[in-house]
Amino acid sequence: MAQVMRAAVLPEPGKPLIIKEVAVPEPGPTQMLIKVLYASVNHRDVWIQKGLYPGIRRGVILGSDCVGIVEKVGSEVDSAWVGKKVIVNPGLEWGPSREVQSPSFHILGNPTDGTFAEYVVVPAENVYQPPLHLSDEEAAVLPLAGVTAYRALFYRGRPQQGNTILITGIGGGVALMALKMATTITDKIIVTSSSLQKIDRALELGATDGYLYTHDDWHKKIIQKWGGVDVVIDGASGPNIPQIIDILNPGGRLVIYGQTAGKIPQLSTAKVFWRHLNILGSTMGSPSDFEEMLELWNAHKLKPVIDRLYSLDEINEAFEWMDNAKQFGKIIIKI
């Protein structure tokens, strides 16, 4: 009889996840079977559950992040991995170019079964030792948000020592990861939020200044106090992009990694070309980005911000908490 495991399965887009028993997957020749200890929730999971993501597979096990123990390896994988604690780079089949992902690139947790389960199968090349200074819970939240923030900030944004950096929408996982990493290169970090409480907490974590983007003059206040900013890391897009263009110093770089606030309204391209501004897109990260991200966290002993922990049986409550934007930091699922 095949071994079974508990998993959070999406019966169909728009429906709550259901906890059910499914067969434990078998690793292929170049894969590993990992016993999941902790996973974490990303906005991507919520969007898939709500049916707002392309290519959703009915019956998929969601989840992209995890920390776990290698239970079994394929015939072409070094058996010394068995019994080791690991984390997983959730970006699958990135391809040979660091500049952009390949057409076959996809993310663990759709369409490939993900980490909201007792076991997950992943390619051996995507498996890494977690930073030793992190707890299991802390390591579990690092992969997707960490690599997304690292690539957006360092590979695409390319800040120089002492640059002024603006991180929008502080409180979300990627934004807080970017804040943590930005502290390694500058002490001029501005954040925005719709919540004064989140701004105050960001200031405690190393941000230098903060503004409510719900105020019409937020960008004018930044210009008045700071003159402008050199790099902006933004996961919202939407109606605030024209104001962000106004904030950028000549030669500045705006890196967009998401669109939670919707489409960008009319934009003055004259401001873009006259001031030599750079508008850059960024999605997830390459294997090199992931490895460099781990090196940075190890070198500076950085720690992620944890919001709260749920059990696997409470996963729909965790999704609702994130969907209502109540979190400050990452949400953990104990498997």
C-alpha cells in the first residue's frame, strides 16, 4: 500500500483549501524527498487560491517555502544529503541566463505540488543548507520573499553605498526582507505604508524615515526632507507610480516586483527620459541570486520578521489574515 500524507489541496480556484490524505510523492533520479517541518505563506498562494493567477491546476498542493529534512534521494543524488536539514529555492527551471528566466520557469506550489504538505519532492539542485543562525521557523520564511527582495534590490536596483532607498508597502514579506538587506548598504532607508503602526515598527527594524502613502502630499514631504531618492523597491504599482517618478533623483532606479495596487495611470514619459530614469521589472530570482542572498544573510546574521504561526489545519485562516493585509512579516505554517 502506498504511503500517504496530509496536504492542503486547492479543489478549484476560488474555493478554500481542503486538508486531505494524498500519496507521498516518489523522488525521480535527480530529485529529493523532503519531510516538511515548517512552510510559509506568500501572497502568491492567496492569489492562486482566489483564482487570480494564470495557469492554476485543480487539485494542486500550494506552498513555495519550507524548511525540512531530506528523507530520500534519487539514484543520481548524493545519499549524504539524507537526514540533513534544508531549505529550497522555489524557482524551478530558471534557465541559463541570469538576466531573465527561461520559458519553462515556474514556481513550486503551482503547477508543481508545493510545501503545504508533510512531504514535497524537489530537484536536488534547488536544495540548500539553511543559514545556521536561523531557527527552523525563521529559515522556512526566507526562500521566495528573500530571493525576490534580493534580486529586486541588489541585482536590478544596484544601490551604491550610502544611496537613499525607498521601500513601499512596508509590512509585507518582500518589503521587510528588502529593508533588512538594505541596512547592510545604507542608513538612508525610507518606507511607506497605510499604517502608522507598521511604519513605527519598520523604524525599529532599521528604517530611517516613513510616510503614509494615503496622504496626498506624501511624495512632496519626501522631496522636501530628502531631496529625492536613488532606488525605489515597489511591489504595488498602481496610482502611486507617478509620484514615485517625481521622487527619483536623476539617474534613479525604480524596481517593480508586483502589482497589488493595480495598473499604473498616465505617466509623464518626459520626466523619465529627461532625467535618465530607469524603470525595471523583477520577478523571483536566479540560482545565483538565491545563493548570494543566502551568503548575505549568513555574513550579516540577518533575521526575518515573523508575524504569526498557524497549524496546517488553520491554513485558510492564515490566508484570510494575509488577504486582509493584517500581517507585519511572514506567516508560518507548522506542518
